[in-house]
Amino acid sequence: MKLYLGALALAAVFAVPGISLAATYAYVNTSGEVMSMEASSANTAIMTAPNIHKNSGVMLLDSSGDMEIVGNSVSGN
């Protein structure tokens, strides 16, 4: 019986999908539009953000209110 329960527990561990540790970040692309992306860290977000502006950083979006900035335009060089 113990072997059966152990095998069942092991099967349950492999059946559960991996936990995503990614967070959502905002950045400004080369067209001046605020975009969002998921990444495991701010450094990863900066390195992998598509068309990120050369002067853009990233901002962690951690609440639904933060998502309101996505799609806005930013002026300047």
C-alpha cells in the first residue's frame, strides 16, 4: 500500500504543470508606445524586450491599475 501511495504522489508531482515565476514588465518601444512583456527578472526583460527603445528601462506591473499605461504613447527621444 505504501508503494502505491508513493507512486501516486510521484505521478501527481509530474502531472502538475510547472509554476511560472515570470512577472509582467512595461517598457517603451522604438515607436514610443508603452508595451508589456513577461520575464523572470527586470534584467531579462530589458535584454529580451522586442524593439525596446535605447533609452527605455522596464517597470514592474504588479497591479491591474498599472496595466492602464500599456498602449499609451511617450513623446521624446
